[in-house]
Amino acid sequence: QVQLVESGGGLVQPGGSLRLSCTASGFAFSSYAMTWSRQAPGKEREPIARITRGSLAMDYADSVRGRFTISRDNANNMVYLHINSLKPDDTGVYYCCTDDSKYMGQGTQVTVSS
């Protein structure tokens, strides 16, 4: 059974930090580039960070570049999103998915508010 399970979200003050984690199982994780996407309230889901299979390249949306860092651990089927300098506009549900959108988790809520 394919599973992607995100964790680490929560309520955080502006300027704060979080580390989101995603645990993958049931498929050949190391064979897929992975993406974190975000759905803000009232908006469509958008990709914000991508990492290649072997972590040789990472890409970021302009809105998060310099503040977010994506990483992965193929030995343990994990992908992470380190988030710094959080802004209220970062509020939303964060999803972990394979780059081809074949598999996606249920998401973890991040709320940035004072």
C-alpha cells in the first residue's frame, strides 16, 4: 500500500521556523523526484520545492526561495522541508508528493499567525 504521511505542521508566529517531514512507503521512493506543494486558503495547490532522486538538484518557487530548504534521506524513505522566516502568507496545507503527482499525502496544516 502506497503511503505518504506528512507531519510537523502547526501554529507558529511570524519569523518562526518549522521542519516538515514526509514518510514514504509502498513504492520505490529513491526512484522518484519529490515535491512539496502548498495550498493556501482559497487558492489552488502550487508546487514550492522539488528535489531530484539523488539530491543533486533542488528547485524552489520564487515565493519561498532563500527561506525554505528541501532535503531527503533515501535510506529511510524520508523527505523534509525546512522552513525559516515564516510569513502569514505561508499559511496553508503542505503536501508531499512524487514529482509526477502519482502519489500524494494528506497534507499537514501550517498556520502563521501572531
